[in-house]
Amino acid sequence: MIDVAEIEQSIEGLLKSPLYGQSPDERRATLLPLLQKELAYACERSPRFRNYVEHWPVDYRRAESIADLPFLPASAFKANPPLAFVEPQAIVRTLASSSTSGQAPSRIALDRATARRMTRSLSAIIRDFAGAERRPYLVVDTPDNLAPHSELGARGAAVQGLTSFATEIVSCLVQDEHGELQLDVESLLAHAEKWQHREVLVYGFTYVLWNHFVLPMRRTGQTLKLPNALVLHSGGWKRLEHQSVTKDVFNRGVASVLGCSPTRVIDYYGMVENVGVVYPDCEFGNKHVPAFADVIVRDPLTLSPVSAGEKGLLQICSVLPTSFPGFLVLTDDIAEVVALDGCPCGRRGISFRFAGRVAKVEMRGCGNLETTRDGRSKSVYA
């Protein structure tokens, strides 16, 4: 019988360790035995999962690398009820990805311990890139996405995930009588004048930032004069492809409107199956993996790990979840390995860049809803 308390103690140690201080070999030497324990625990808790693991080509108990361990495809999380290793009464939150019309969302079952870890890990990652200080928070979205008990998709969850860093919160978009998003320029300029000498945190969904903030402000010819603004954005690149908006164009456009440096515009990648772990860009445009996680980029044909400079399918690895099998997941996303170690930013471990989704694969929503026991929906990060 696997002692879950021992697993939780090991995870706790990783949550307290330096986020980006280990070499790849050190990281994997730490994570491999813990992941093996988590797999053993999962097999005890779920006969279905045990059957899957027992048919894996490599016995996980004798695996010599994380790459040899059994992983699930992201599509496995579309099951309803969701895959879970805890009794139904222990599930305090069910997280569901946003999905396009007619497609099944991924569903993630969280018990109290797992949900708490996810919140702590997200906060730690954001602190490393944005700093721990609280500051004015400009939400490039509507007030609806700040409502604590409304149904939340990608945008709402991301917006609420940053509220713990805020001293005050201002939303700068409103909906007109036709339901279209409009920029409240008057309120925006008034707050920008008040904040011009302060550190300001800005968040918006990628396509919302561009289409409903940058483009309208460009038409007015006004700049907010917020040189200390730090911008975080996620999701929505697909909607900008037809506009030929590259990451460089986007960063320069956002920076020109806010009056800050393009280096203060940070994109981050995340997915519901890897909840609690996000991958922001460092100042050199690379994404990094915290101490309690890892990524493997696999050749799409052979599924063997690729070398630095190569692209392949992204596999995410995390020791945080114990209520659902989210520790080893093969995604539909393509990533490029920049280096196996030694990014100039000083963060250790593999550095990678998101390079798109596999062609003709069902688009997966990157946002999330959380349903509590009483049937209400709220953000996992609220």
C-alpha cells in the first residue's frame, strides 16, 4: 500500500525548493522516483488505469528515465465523469476546459489537497516572473470575468488567477448593446494618469489585448505612459493568424500603447490538464519548467525524445496532482527545444518554445471552469 502522505510530503518539499535551480539531470533524478510512487498509487486507486499501465511497453517500476513512464493522451481527459483517483465526495472542484461548439471539454477532478497545490504553484511561478509586490491590476476584459460565481472559461480563470497580486482592480472593456467589446477610453486614461509612476500589472487574453485594446488605442493615437507596466497574456494566438500578427509584432504593439518596453510583455502557455503549471516567456523568449514539473518533446513519428533545436509533440509532466492522472500527459501541441540547459536568463533546465498545434487535431480549449459541490461554477484560482 502506497502512503499518500509520503507522496504529499515530497511534493511539499519541491514546492518550497528554488523554482528553476536544478540541472536536467538533478531534476529528473528527483522527479523520477516520485512519479513512480504516484503511478503506483494511481494503480492502487483505479483498476482501469492499472490495466493501461500494465500494458505499457516498459515496466514503470524499472524505468530509468521519465521518458519511459506511461503517459496519457490529452484526449483521455474528455471522459465524463472525469478520471479520478478519489471518491466522488472528496472532489471539491471539477475543472473543465473551454471548448469549441459541439466538442467535449476536458474535465479535471480536484480534491482539496490538489487544488491547494495548484494555487500555490501558480502563485510561485507568477512571482518569479512578475515579482511578489502587489500593484494596480488593469484587466483588459469586462467586469463579468471578475465575478466570483459566474461561469468562467479561459479568460475568466486567467483574470481571476492574478487578483492576489492586486491592490486595486480596474476593467477597461465594456459590452455595448449588441454584445460587442468596447474600450472604455475615458476610464482607462484617468487610471493611467494616476498610475504613471507606479508598477502596474496588466492581463488580457492575447486576441482580446490586440483587437480590443491595441487597435482601438492606435486609432486614437494615444499612449498610456505606463513605463513600469508588466503585461501577461495567454491563449488566443489562433485568432490572430489571419491578421499576420507575430509575437514580435504583438509585443511591440502592446508596448507602444502602454509606453513600456516590449521586454515587459510576457506570453505564457498553459493547459487545463496541467493546471497549476504555466510557462511564461523569459526575457529571451524561452519557456521554462519549475522544479515540480518537466517537459519532454517527442518525435511525432517515433515518440522518442528529440534533441535541442528540434520540434515535436509536447509532453507535460507534473508531480502536483494526486486526485487525477495529470502527471504524464502527451498534448496535441508542437514545441521546439531551444536548449536542454543553460538559458541566458539563468533559469536551469530545458528551455522550449510553443510552435503551434498539430494540423487537423480537434482544437482544445485552454481555459477552465470550476464546478463546486453545490453546482456553481467558479475559477480554480479564485
